[in-house]
Amino acid sequence: MEFKRLKYFLAVAEELHFGRAATRLDMAQPPLSRQIATLEAELGVQLFDRSRSQIRLTQAGAVLQDHARQILDRLDAAYRETKLIGSGGAGRIRIAFVGSASHGLLPTLIKSFRSFYPDVELALSAMNNAELQHALVSREIDIAVARPELKDEEFRRELLCRERLILALPDNSRFSGQSEVRLTDLADQTFVLYPRRPRPSYADVVLGICEREGFKPAGLELTQDFQSAISLVSVGVGLSVVPESVGRTQRPGVIYRPYVGYNPGTALTVHARLDNRAPQVMNFMDITRKFARKH
Amino acid sequence: MEFKRLKYFLAVAEELHFGRAATRLDMAQPPLSRQIATLEAELGVQLFDRSRSQIRLTQAGAVLQDHARQILDRLDAAYRETKLIGSGGAGRIRIAFVGSASHGLLPTLIKSFRSFYPDVELALSAMNNAELQHALVSREIDIAVARPELKDEEFRRELLCRERLILALPDNSRFSGQSEVRLTDLADQTFVLYPRRPRPSYADVVLGICEREGFKPAGLELTQDFQSAISLVSVGVGLSVVPESVGRTQRPGVIYRPYVGYNPGTALTVHARLDNRAPQVMNFMDITRKFARKH
DNA sequence: TCGTGCGATACCTTTTGGGTATCAGACAAC
DNA sequence: GTTGTCTGATACCCAAAAGGTATCGCACGA
């Protein structure tokens, strides 16, 4: 059974005239007659009653007409829907990001993507860098937003933003009154850093900054993620060094301050597997590139 | 878009292996690869992710798989249903018959057809010969059961049965006591005959019998159909001459008697248009032929 | 590093589909 | 009745498409 035959059949069934149907189908009449004859032979059924000058559908033809209409409609729907998903206009992307990204440009990027592709479903989750790396490699996620980035040759990457580091201090800290704090003055403080595992991690970046400033923090508290670290700061366990964007969201018990001292800053980078050419993912990376350029 | 391609695509989508899919489809692997590639090109969409050794469906591929399954199922259903109707195993026949046929072999014939083709819908109606002829020619009906038959070269016909004529007498008639009545003794009676129009009709057949017996009925009442004639007999208006089979159904106020005299009998004949080769109709004629032979 | 497995490509053959010319039958007008 | 016209079917040819075999290229595992 050929698909084209059904289309031909429908044209003849509607025109009830081979010549006109052929014109409508933009073809000559003889091949059309032959195709209908083939269809009839294939079904072993008479579809048209040709005994009069005006042809008419047989009962079997009428039934086939109903079915053919539905089948062609479905086919068209399948065609369009597949193309839509194939072009990335619909479907699903699984995105994971580091906890500290939830305050900065990422939410805006996601809103922007949503406005371009409202029919693409986004499955969001938070992970630390190591988990992001594993999830991306094992294809559990499609997009990883890491800080500052994941080292892997298998990934395609787009820099989302660079930002400076600032201090997150308990609001009862003796430094909280000052508008500017020297990093070296904090040598006697407890630093709350993350993640605990695996090392080296962002915690080591901060410890490296301290070392460069010539001190080692008097106390060190390691948490599994950014959210836990900020919680510890808010209850006065110690202070933390965090990306600037985090400071834009106020949190009870925590105040943010810039500091004087070595500030290499940090970055957010969006990653995808190089071999994941899914149009949804490609589109997300494109939007990211344009978005980063604009901000 | 070709149907074959969808079938091929489904095989590959299920096997996730071109070689195995090709084996299952009983073809070589290269043309299968090409067909899938053509399908992808046609949709402008990647259906399989071939970046790993094990191929996998893309999102678009998964969507197309759903649709393709449904489309092929529908196609199969269309195929089967059309064949069924095309073979006469389902569908509809419009049958009309003379009123006097509803007591004889016709109901049994119809039951017999029903048992052979339970899924064929029968639309039944009663008409006189002239109406049957017109309805059959104008394709308002497919089958006409007439008495004794319709004269038209355009009809295919099967003799259903021959039968003798008998008298239908009012039960208060002076003849109703006799087991046998001479036709010539009825010359002074009123004959109730049918149909009134158009002439000549069955009424004229009966009048011809009287003429051959050498008399003309004293009274003549013409009705439009058999049912009305029997009703008039039952209320004592006169007597009628009817097919033998009618006598098998008793009716209050009417008794049936054979008669002595010229009895050419009558027949029931089943007609269809010669150019109506609808399988349902052909099957009905076949059943009629076998049925008539058996009885 | 080399084999092995798998999909893609090259190239040929067969099948199918479409085109033009023409036939055959039905219907209408004269 | 005869003839012209309309319509679907048939004959025949050519182009396009689909299938087959041989082989390539690439990735993965030993």
C-alpha cells in the first residue's frame, strides 16, 4: 500500500472524475487511472462504480474514503509535530546548575529561553560541579551550568558571565559595620566553604586566595553546597566568600560586603555534550551565547 | 512521504540496529539506511542519534514512532475493513418486495442471508411491481422481489418460487363451508383485486383467468395493494385470488380455499440491476439461487 | 595497534511511476 | 440511426526510485 495512492484516491473520490482529479493532482489522467486500478487490485475490491458515464463510489470506496481522510490527517500531524520537535521548537531539556547560580543571570537566561521556545519543557535541578560533570557525561542531563567551568574535552561550552567575589558575613560580625573589609583582616575568622567533596573544589579556590594574601583562615567549615554554607553564615558560624550576584538576594542574618584584596572573580559556564546535537540543546546554547554577549 | 518508509523506520526504532532491522524486513542493510536517511531529509530532522556505537532515538524520532505506530494501525484497519465490505461481508442492501411476499419463502430467504452475512445491514420496504421497477431503475433500492417478475432487460433475476393460486374468502361466505370451490361458481361474486394502478397488473392476470373460465366477475373492487385487498375480504366486501403461501398465515375473518379451474399459478422473482455488481448484491443473488434450488 | 562490528557510500540492476498517443464505450444531438 | 464528444482504459516509452553487492570509514574492545 502506497501513501500516494491514498491521496490520489481521495482526489478521485471527491471529484468523481478522473480527468479533473488528475488536473487537481497536477498529473496526467492515465497514470492516475492506473494507480487507482493498482489500489483496487491490491485491496481486491472495486472502489468506483464505472458502469455509468458519471462514476460513483462503491460502499467499499466510501469506507476507504473515510479512513483515508483520517490517515492523511494523522500523517500530516505526525509530519508537522516531528518537524517542530526536530527544529527544537518543542520537546524537553534537562538542565542542572550549581546552587550559587540560582541568584544571578541564570534565571533571566532561562526566562529568555522560555520566551523564545515556550513549548520546550525544562527540567531543572541543582548539583555541585562534580555531580554536573557526571550527570552530563552519563546523559542524565543535557545542559550543565557550572562555576567556573567543567574541564572536559567532550563538552561544548558558553561563558555566561564573569563576576567578582564578595564576602558573606553574619550580621552580628564585627566587620558588618564597615563598608569595606581587608581580606587579610579576616585571618582570625572561620571560613565556611563548599563543596566538601570532591576536592579540589571552589573551597580550594578561596583558600588559594587567602594563601596569596599571606594567611590561612583560623577556622574552616566545609559544607556540601552553597545553600548550606550560607545557612551556616546566617547563624553566625563564620563568613564565606561568594559570587557577587548572590549578594543581590538579601537573606536574614547575612550581609554582603566587597573586600579589598586579591579577587580573581569567578564565572558561570553553560555546558553540553559535544555529541548532543539535539536541536533543543543547540538552541539553548545559541540563546546563551547571544544572552552573554548582551550582558 | 512513503508508507514503506514509516514501516522501515518503525523496524529500526524498535531494533535500534540497522542490520537486525533489515533482516527483519527481509532486505539488505544499505537500502534501509538510505530510506531512513531519505525520511530524515524529507522531515529535515534527525531521527536517530548515531554518535555512539549503539544508536538511539532522538526526541523527534520518539514522537514519530508514536505517530507511525498509530498511522500503520489505522492503515491496517482501513485495509481490512475495506476488504470486508468489498467482499460483501459487511455493508448494506436495500431490498423492496411486493406485499404478498411477506408470507411465503421471502422471510426465510432473508433469515438465511442474515445467517451467512450477519454484518450486512438490510433495509426492507414493501412496494407494488411498478414501484419496484422504478425504485430499482433509479437505484433507490438494490434488490426487488416482484410477483411474478419485472420485465426489463437491465435486470438480473432469480426465480425464488412458483406457487398455485387459491381463494381468499370472507368467513361468512356461502362458499366457506366447502372444501373445494369451482371458479365458475363465483361469477356472481365481487372480486377484490390489486393493484389499482398502473394497469395491466396482477388484477388483470386474475381477470384473465375468469375470462378463460368464461365469465366476468359480477363485482370488482380494486385496491392499491395486497394488504388492503385482504382487509376488504376480511370485512366481507368480496373474495380475492391470492398466492398459496399467503394462506399459511391465518387472519381473522378470512379463510383460504383451493379452487377448481384454470390455475396458471404465480411466482416470486428476485431482481437486481445488471450493472450493480456490488458484492453484497451478488451474494444476495447467489444465496437466492441456492435457496430456490433447495426449496 | 589491530581486529571486529556497524552504518554509510559507490555503483549497478530492476521496478515503478509518469508522460503521450490512442482506443473503446456511452451519451447527446441531429 | 448516425455522428461527434466526453471519459476512462490501454499501449508503449522514458525517467526516477528502490533494492542488491561490494566496499569504505569509523568507533570500540582486546
